[in-house]
Amino acid sequence: MIGDNWQPSASLVTLRRRAELLKGIRQYFDSQSVLEVETPMLSGAATVDVFIDSFQVQYKPLGEGQQKVCYLHTSPEFAMKRLLAAGSGDIYSLGRVFRNGEAGGRHNPEFTMLEYYRVGMDQQTLMDDITALLGSVSAFVEVNRVSYREVFSQHLGINPHTATLSDLTKLVHRYVDAQLNDLERNDCLDLLFSTVIEPGLGKDSPESLAGVYVYDYPASMSALARIHKDKEGHEVAARFELFINGVELANGYHELTDAMEQKARFMNEQDKRQAQGYPVYPYDQNLIAALEHGLPDCAGVAIGIDRLLMLMLGKKAIADVVSFDFHRA
């Protein structure tokens, strides 16, 4: 039954505020001489991340020709890195991305992502830049910048880089669920972070969007970030996340430039997907070729624009900030 589902899920006042936000983001990058780019939404490759599922579609050429399996992009990252390797300089993309199976209060199968890359920056200088960007379009204030090790020490009294699996499992039983067993190390860390730590991050100031950056994640959570040693000598990923009011808003990296290391990580993720019984997607060989050609030293970040607008307007559901959410699409 259609009923009122023909109407937008967000108010027109909110949609005007959304347009203002997008305009402000573009104005910031224009003032910084950062180039806006568009990349293909359809690709012959997909993300192989174990925790992200892609939409698969069939390209059927008119007349004779071979059908081709394509994937809707979950991020413009791989194509943007190809542009960086080709000499684009600083770039940003502001557009729709797609993730299968993600629909709910903070999720929609299609959503708007800001992704950008700054040449010559590392994770710390990129955090500075994000603070400037968000401060130019909202009441954002950075209130803390803390390492992954420090935040675990403050909340749980452990060093996440050296704690044993037994110690982590005991904490999961205490704080999350006493019935959870046979967990891997990263599973324990993720559960403890999301249950004990994340909900309280960025709740310092009721008058503004108080942001907390958490950086230097365990090396095993490196994704597409390079590895370096922290002040204590632990190998960690040059990766950070930004949280506001207990909500993850951004995920950034000092980008990996080693083609062979990237290929090995892709293949490892494929193995994990196979072990879990998930579809095994082809990784992006064009990205590997671009890295072999040479990716400039750079840092990049992805920011969820729908979530940002939700936080700015005090909305509780993504349906309240998009024209038509998944159930009305």
C-alpha cells in the first residue's frame, strides 16, 4: 500500500539546509584549490573488505557482445587514487555510494559520502584540515585527539597492543556478553570499543558538535593505511576515526603507497571472505597498477554527509535528512 510514501521522508526545510551544507563544503575546497572530481559508480572490481558488501549488477550490451558483471562502488577511493597517481593533486568527491544490506536508523543502502585526499599531509595534519572544514560548515569543535592505546587505557585499563586474547575475552564477557566465545583478537577489540568506548566519545559539549579523533589503530586494522611505530614502539596503522556524540563520522588514513603490500592485503581479505562463506569479489587491479606507477605521499578521509547533517540538526534517523529513504525509494 502506497499511502503517503510518495512524499519525501525529510522536510523541505531540512532539504534546504542540506543544500546549504553541500554548498559550504564546495566553497571550502574551492578556497583551498582542491579539485572536485567524479568517478565511475559502476566498476568491474569491488571492495573486498569483509565487513562491506557490494551491489552486483549485469551489464547487457545492446545487440551482440559479452555480458559483464559490474559492481556499484562502495567508495570512490580506488578511482581517486588512480587520479592521484596520474598527477591530479589535491582532489575531493561529493556524491552517492552504495552498500548492500545496510538499512536502518543510521544507514541507507545509498548515501552521500565526502571523500578527499591532500598531497603531502599525514594523518595528524589531515585531522587539522578536517577540523577546519567542519568548523567552516557547522558548529564543530575538536575537543580531544587521543591514540587507540590511550583510549583503551583510560576506559578499560589495558594496552590493546599487548593484552592477551584471554584478557580481552574476559573483558568481553564482563562488558558485552558472557556467552561470546571463540572470538579473534580484532573481534574482541571491536566489541569493547563499540560497547564501552565509542558511545561516550564526543559528548563533552551540548552547545556544539564536540569531536574526538582516535588515531593509531592496531596494525591488524590497517585496511588501506600505512604502518608506522608509535611513541611506545608498537607497530600501528596510520589510521584515525572521528566521533561526535558517540557517532562515527569519518575514517581517514595516511595512505599506503606500496603496491605489493596492497595486493597482499586484498588477497588476505578475499581469503577471509571465503572462510566466512561470503561472496568473493575481484579486487581492483587498476589500483595496483596505479600504485606501481607511483602514488604521491598523501592522506585521505571519508566523511558521511548524511550523518553529519543528522548531528547538526539533532535528527535521530537518516530518513529525516534525505529526500527519500530506502523504504520510499
